Amino acid sequence: MNRNETAYYRTAGGSGGRGVQGCVQSGDRGVQSDMRGVQGCVQSGDRGVQGCVQSGDRGVQSDMRGVQARAQSGVLCVLAAVAAAFLAASCATKPAQPIEPVEPVEPISPTEQAIGEPSVAEPAAPAEPVFTRIAFGEQLSALIADGRFDEAIALFDTVPENEAGELSMRMLRLSVLISAGRTEQSAALANALEKEHPNNPEIAYIQAMLATARNDMLGRTKYLNQVLKNNPGHSLAMVGLGLDLLGKKNYTQAKKWLLKAVASDPSNTDALLGLAKTYYMENELAKAGDALNLAIEKEPGYSSLWAERARIKSESDDLPGALKDIAVAVSLDDGVYGHWIDYGNYLISAAQKQEARNAFTKAIEIDPEHYLAYIYRAGLNDDLENYEEAIDDYRTICRVYPQYFYAAESLGILLWGKKDWAGSQAAFKQALYYSPKNISYALMATICLYKDDKKDEAKKFMSQYLTTLNRTSTEYFLCRLFVDLAGDADVLNRIMKEKDVNKRNRMLFYSATYYDLFQSRNIAQKYYLEVLSIRAPTFFEFRLSEWAIRDMNNAADPQVRDSQQS
């Protein structure tokens, strides 16, 4: 369960009577003159939108989907929290009505009773159910907890007209509408409430969250400023502005607002978390750790605090401490995608590859359409020689995030290793589409066509690619070699003049492959071995050279050759 859902269940329908029902029974703790009931619940609710920003800006990592993307879930928990708070406000006990005096009734004597007709009790008509806010709250809490939002919305039709028009009940209805995804109805009601109560900071704050959910960041800023205009001490609005500035890398101003938020409400753990992130981005790790230590003291059940402190410990070379803290984070909330990504990364650093793979698998279960966990798991599957699983992972990445051309590259490599020339060619062609200046992709796609006995198609493909290259470059002559199938000595001479060792040996692989395809395998072997002579290679062709030498050695070994043929 993610932070947003945690806040939601904690306030709007969680266990232990802490949901709507609990708020109903708490009595008159709600809408006072300063609306502290709403503000208090919004404080926990804001961890949806603001937590999105906070966990999003993790060192500009891929788990940052931006304030906009993750705020959509945040606004649900904010408004669910508001629902609980406003319903609590609605349950303020009303003064008892005075009892009207009643005229005394003359007692009936036993004689009179005996003389009179025997009395027969008339059956009492069934009493119509009386609306009570406690009963309403119990029903609403149960429906929200079960996710039965349509029924929860319909329940408002049972509210008497005189109570249905109260601000608290309308705000409660708004919360359920938004939780149910009724965007048009939600916007209409929110706008109506704003029109009737233009200076209400809590309505403006909810409008800010709604603006975030619809990716209207200008509207978000406008409403956050409006909140502070009407309530200068609104800690949550300060956090919102501070985190927006943090996302824009304006660390000085972000720190200013977050410090103000802490000063206004020292118990605001989101402000402390945002402040820690700001210190982290400024490489003030000790201050970041201090802020998180304080926040954890105040709210030890907030999983994001532990996850962020794990990051600080990891950056401070305290890997055991990082692993311990991230384990606490996932134990508190095992439904947060980013927690499992972090856990997997720390396990990789600890050389626990299988455990890391399991962590990324958990992340994939949480969000099967996000590519990041697939990238990490694919690499681990490759390292662990789970090649088929790695291929499946890379294929998934190519589908859900094709712009990440390194996945297509890796897929092409593994399919090359299986001698699936058509599959490898398609993968390298996709990589080339997203990285058209990478001649390796064009060369690999061309060679795959040759290996698949599609010579004409190979020449045509490379001839078209040649038009994009500088005609005086070594890369041009190397690529042209696979069209003309001549001039290899000149190309080899040009390659050997290259001073960048990685670049030279990368191109040398293609010369070796040319000889392997069209001339002498002995010459090819010589240059494959030359490629392998480099230390700390930075090019994928090194691995292909290893496979080429392995295949040549296997072909030269009679026992291996016979076993392969059989």
C-alpha cells in the first residue's frame, strides 16, 4: 500500500475505528472557527500530493514521475482525510430541547376499568428509520473501506435536506466524489464551494490538490498562494510551495519555505522530509540525516521517512544502515514501488543479486507497466544467466518504454547469442530508430541480415544509412565495407589509426566480423582477440567478441563439434 492509500485508510475507513466512524464518534472536534479539524486531516492527506513530489525528486531518478503524475492519487487521500474531518465536525452534539409540560391525567379506578370495554392494543406502525449522523458515518465508512464509491455517493440521497446543504456535508460529498473519480462533478462542487466561501483556506487547499491532479501546476501555485493569503501560517501550503521549488531545483527558495513550514508546525513530518531532500540535493548529508531522525521520532510509521534515511545512509557509505532502514520502510508499506527499487539497488551494492532480483520482481507486481524495475531485473537475469527471463524483460521494456534504446540493444545482443538473426536485427533496428547516430546499431542490423542470408536487403539497408554519415569519417568507410564488400585493407588501416582505444576496438570488431563472414576465419580470430585485449571495455561488442572466440574454439574441438551436430 502506498503512502496515499495508507493515509486514506488511516482516515477514511481504516481499521480500529479510526475511519469515518471514529471521527463521527469523536464528537465536536471538527469545524471550529479556524477549521482545525479539516486542517489536521489535510496535514496527513497532503502526504499524497506532497509525498509524490518528495519521493519523486530522489536525485533525479526514474522513479520521479513528477508532481503531476503522482498527485492524482494524492488528491484522493487528501479528500478522504477531509471527509473524515468534516464528518467529525458534523457530529457536534446539539443542545437538548426543553420538554414541554404535560397536563396531569386522572387515574382510572379499577372499577371503571372493569366496567369499560376490554382494551385491545393497536399494532404499532413501523417507525420510519431516523437519520443519525453516527449511523450515516458507520455506513459511509464501511462503503469507503470496501471501495464501493457509487453506493457511498448514493448514500448522500438519504441525508435530510436541511443537513445536506451544510458545508461539512457538502465537503464530505466532495471527498467521496473525487475518490470515486467523478471529476466533472467534483470540479463543479469544488467551484461552487469556492464561490460561496472565497476566503476559506481549506477549500482553496483542496482546489490546489485538484489542480495538481489535472496537471494544472499554475492553478496549483495560485491556490497554494491563496491559502497562505487567508492563513499565513498554513504549514501544508508552505510545504507545497517548497516542494514545487525543490522539483525545479531552486533549493534556496525551497529551503526557505520548508523551514517556514516546520516553524509553523513542528510536527509536520512532510516539511521535515522535504527539508531533508533539499539538504540531500545540496550534499549536506548530515543535516539531511538530522531532519529525518527528528521526523522519524515524530512519526515512526511513515515509511517514506525510513526510505529517505536509507538513501542518506547509502550515500554516506553506511550500506548496512541503508539496508536496515529500507527494510523498515517496506515492512511499514510494502506497496510503494520506489521502496522496492531502492531496496533492490542497495542489495545489488551488497552483492546480493538474487535478493535484489526478488525486490525488483516485487516492484513489478506493484506496477507492471513501469519500466524501471524491468531494467534492473533484466540486467540481473542476464548476470545470473537467466537469459530467457532477461529476454522477456527487455521485450517488455521495448514495449512500455521504447525510447530507452539500451533495452533494444541488450535484447539484440541476447538474441544474437541465440543466433536468432531476425529477432536481433529487429531489436537493433529499433535501437537505431531512437539513436540514429549510433553506427553500431546500423552495422549490427546489417550483419544480422547477412547472417540471415538476406544479402540484397542488407546492402539496401546499409546504403540508405550511409547517406546520413560524414563521407570522410572512418565510420563511413567501415559501413561502406558492408555494401561494397571490398576495401577491407584501407578500412583496417583507418581503424588502427584511431587513438581512442575503446572506439578503435569497437570498430575492429566489425572488421573481424567482415572477415568472419566473407573471407578468412583465421584473420577474424586475430582481430577478435585484439578486441579482447583491452581492459575495462565500455562497448557491447567486447561480449560478442568473446562469444565469437568461444564458437571458434568449440568448432575446433571435435568432441564439442560432434555433440553440437548430434
